Amino acid sequence: MTADCPASTDCATAACTDGTCSTSAVAKGTTCDDDGGEVCDGKGACTKEHCTDGTRDADESDIDCGGAACSPCENERSCNGDDDGASYLCGEPSGGSGGSGGSGGGTSTICKPCALSGDCVEARWCDATSKSCVPDRMVGEACGSPSECPGDYCTNGVCCDGACNLGCSTCAAAKGASKDGTCTFAVVKNAPDPDTCDDTHGNCGGGSCACNAMGLCAETLSAAQIGSGDAHTCAILTGGKVKCWGLNNHGQLGQGDAQDRGDDPGEMGNSLTSINLGTGAVPEAIAAGANHTCVLLAGGKVKCWGFNNVGQLALADKTNRGDNPDEMGDALPFARLGAVTVTQLVLGDSHGCVRTSDGRLKCWGNNDQGQVGQNAFGNYGVITSHLDDNMEFVNLGGSPNVLDVATGRKHTCVLLAGGKVKCWGLNSDGQLGLGDTMNRGSGGLDLNHPLVDLGTNAQPSNLHAGLASTCAQLSGDTLKCWGGNASGQLGLGDTMNRGDQPGQLGNALPTIDAGAGIATVSQGDTHVCVITTDGLRVRCWGANASGQLGQGDTMNRGGMPGQMGSKLTALAFGTD
């Protein structure tokens, strides 16, 4: 080394190569003064160790309080660092006052390099290039991720002024030249094939999502109960809404018109208006007749609408409801059933029955086959003398305790305490289970009305009824059915009716072999579906002209040997 070359220092190493002097800086932070706690600055100079006194001094640069590329603590504000390095905020200068944030007050400036936007305080995001917490972009500015925008609203590359959800709404700035970031609605996508939309902001509550009428991504409604008539269906949905679709020739959909719903594109989903049941009305159960609908409301009251040609709405007239404006909501009267609290509601073709809180039964509507069980052949519920407290309870003998009630098209059955079953009304196919085809009930019932014999020690728990057949769910997850069997709906491997001849019920009536125990039953006009106990599988039998058995064909099941039991295929619903 020649005398012309500088000497090495604690922070710079000198060298002389071929008569040329050179120096190289020692790593930043290397101790260079044993007395004053100074460190190398990485540029060859020995300087005071920065921020050790909690204050940015005049000789400290913007990068000194926390490292290169961090936001500075300006105006001699202190850099308050937690021991775990979780939060480094610029506080007040030593002896200063005012401001907020940090230990001892100050601003919300971060004075430590960030890795994620979560490292930054509110209204700032982490710039991955500089590893700095920088202020949020303005509404209308381009963005690359939600964290860059106020409220995390980044849509189509633009910071928006609200929750513009992809698939439902968009930013005006993304469509035009204004760049104002205004959230404007795009075309709303409706069922039956709604697009899945962005649920970044948790509007769906963990459920499936679709675009609602406001252009927002919202949770799709799901059904809690359904009821099906001849050609219309109604459902109670989550949140207590009721929607109906299908045939509407008599106002059975409750929309104030006679226009069908669900037979053309764009009529379902958000376009299908929920029914106005009136102020404070909370539906608990719903049922559908052939062309009318009734709902059981919280508090035990009933409302009905649709066809009313035989008094099936229980309103002392034959005027339809729901097919003209201003007939629903508070304008729709409660069914005039008297001072009772209803706990169960069922509908037949054109008659209805309710079980009351004291275990008794009232029925009204068409009584042409005795299905109402009153001495009023024809209609019961059209005139005032048949309504309100004048509506008589069905005479079931003694002090009945009705546990369940089921209605077919023109017959009615009840399950009484002690496992007793009584049926009345039309009996063309033996659906009353009394060993003949004689109708019962047109003159009212009496104490001597016969019981259905289900066999020794049979313990029925629920009843179900179809067009002209009846089923009783028994203990041990078993099922017995009787009545019409032209399509094999009794599930006995033949098409012979049961219950229209003596000796066909009781122990002679077999239980149905569905391949597993039967947990739940749903009976259509001429077919039956059950949920079995082997993994909650669905199995169906009976008529299949429209594919209602879900087997990919139109062949009936249950009317021939070898079609039930292990041969009864469970329905396939797929994985999606």
C-alpha cells in the first residue's frame, strides 16, 4: 500500500492494487466505536446508531428508522417498536404532545418494512415493491387487489365506492371514461340458472350465492317446507317468505292475477315475487289443494287463497282470492275456523282439515263424498252457519286425541291416541281400509265408526294419503299401504287393490319391503317416495309416466314381482 492511499477504518477497508487505491464499505450496522455505540452506515462512514434513542435526529436519514424503504418518522417523531416486531408506529417526538397512535401518541405511519397488508394500519396497504405501508388509493383509481382500496372494494381493476360484486354490479369507472368509481348495477342474473357471484364481503352467510334484485351478491333462499297441488307448488323459504309457481288460473299463486309462473324463462328466482300474507304474518306450514293454497301462521291462524267454488277457503262465499289486485296481504281474511289454535293443516282436492291444540279436528270444503265428515252433503264452509264457532268438530267418538291427519283427494284419515286409525270419505278403491267400497261420512260420523285394522300390536306413528290410497308409518321403520294399486303404488309386487274386500288388512296386509328401514314418507297421487335408514337414501315406487320415480325411464315400479326390496334402486343425485 502506498502512502497516497487512505488507511482502512472500522467501516471501510482500503486496498492498493497495481498502484490503484480502492475502498470497500463494511456491512451496515457493524460496530465501529466501542465508546459511543456507533455503527457503520454501509457507505463507509461510522455514525451514531439510529433510533436507539427513540428519536430521529437531524443526521438520521429517512431509511434509518426501521430499515431501507420503510416509511420515515418525520419531524423527529419516535419509532416505537414492539419487542416482537409486530407494530412499529411513529409516535410523538421526545417531550412532544398531540397526535395519536403509537405508544405515547403520534401518527399511524409504519416505520418497519411490511410483508402483507395486514402488517399495515387502517387506510394503508403494503406495497410489495417497496415493502412500505402506503395510503389507500382514491375511489376511481386503478387497483390490483382489494386491500389497496377503501373498504377493500376493488372491482374490475378500479377502487369503488361500495360493494360492487362481480357478476351482479360493476364500477362506472371500469365501463366509461369518468373514472369516478361509482358502483352501478349490471344486468341482474336470475334463477333458474343464476351465476355464482363474488362473496368477498360475506353477504351469503356461508350459503350459496346469487345476484339479488338490488344488484348485490346475496344468499340464495332455500325451502323449509313445500306443498304441491294438481299443477302448482308452494314453498316456505328461509326468512319466512312464501313463493308459489305453476298453474294460476284461479289465483292459487297469490299474485293478484291469473298468470302462470315458471313456464317461461326469467319467471323464477328474483322475478318470482314472494306472497304478501299480511302485516306480521309468519308462516309455519303450507299445504296445496287441487287449485287452492292455505298457510298455517304463527299463533295458530290459517289463511287460504285460490279457487273457492265449494267453500274451500272457509270464507262464507264462493269468491276466489288471489286472482285480482288488493286481495292478498291484510285484505285477505283469516279462514273462519272459530276460536281454535291450529297445530296441523292438510288439504285434499277441494277440502281441508286442521288439528287443533286440544287434539280435535275441524274440516270444511267439498263434502260430496263425505270427506268433511259432517252431515252436510255437498259443501261445508260456504254459509255462515257452517263457519266460525258454528263449524263443528268431527265426531270421532268420546274425547278424541288426534295425533295426525292425512287427506287424499276425497278422503280423510286420522291417527288417534292409542294407535287407532279412522278414515272416511270416498272409498272407491278401498282407501278407507274397511274391507268394502262403501263411502263413509256423508251423514257425519258417530261413535260406532269402524277402525282400520293394521294388525296385531301395530303401532302407527304417521299417516299419508294419495289420490285413492292410504299409508300408515309403523314402529320399527315399517310401512303399510292400502287402497288403489293400479300402478303398483302399494309396493306389494302386484296391481291388486287392498282394503276393498274383507280379510285384506290386519295381519294379512304385508309391510312394504323398500330394501331398508323407512324413516320418512311422501305420498303423491299414485306413487310413493321414502327416505330409508341406510344412509338417508331416496327410493320410490308406483306410477312413473312422467319419470317421477327418478330412474331414467317411464316404467312403473312395485306392480310386478322382483321390483321391490333390494331391486328398488336408490335415486342418484350426484355430487354437485
